[in-house]
Amino acid sequence: MFNQFEDLKKFNKDGIDLAVKSFGATTKNVQAIATETADYSKKAFEQSSAVVEKLVCAKTLDKAFEIQSDFAKSAYEGFVAYASKLGELYTDIAKDSVKPYEAIISKVQAAAK
């Protein structure tokens, strides 16, 4: 009976260790997402402010349209790059959160065969 208690204790300790590792990986990736979002927001605000300044200084309506068109194009490209980066980071969350459990999953699959 003592051996069963020790086995259960080890199993629980291993489970807690895996959960902590998984939580740590998730936390790291969420911080990366927060940093990326803050950087993108700051950059977008700075670009928008610069465009407003350029529009105020525009002498002709054609120049104003050109400034606005260039801004729309760069804003779209920046957003697409940001969205792609976020997609990669969310994928990393999923991969890194499951990684600690892969060894247990493979053991269970091997035992089931």
C-alpha cells in the first residue's frame, strides 16, 4: 500500500510540474502578444499623426489625396504584417502549452497498444 501512495504522490507531482511548465509557456507567449500589440499601436499612432501633419501642409487637393492614398496603403500593409505576427504568436501558445504533455500522451498511446 505504501508503494501505491508513493506512486500517486509522484504522479501528482509530475502533473503539477507539467501544469506549471505549460502555464509558464503560455505566460511568455501572452507577454509577447502584449508587447507586439503595444508596439503596433504606438507605430500606428505615430504614422497617423505624421499623416495629419502632412495633410495640413498639403497645398493642393491632389497632394492631399496622394498623402491619404500612401497612408492607406502603408496602414493596410502594416496591419496585415501585424495580423500575421499575431497568428504566429497564437500558434506558438498552442504548441508551447501542449509541449509539456507530449511525453505523457506518447506513454498513454504506447500503453494502449
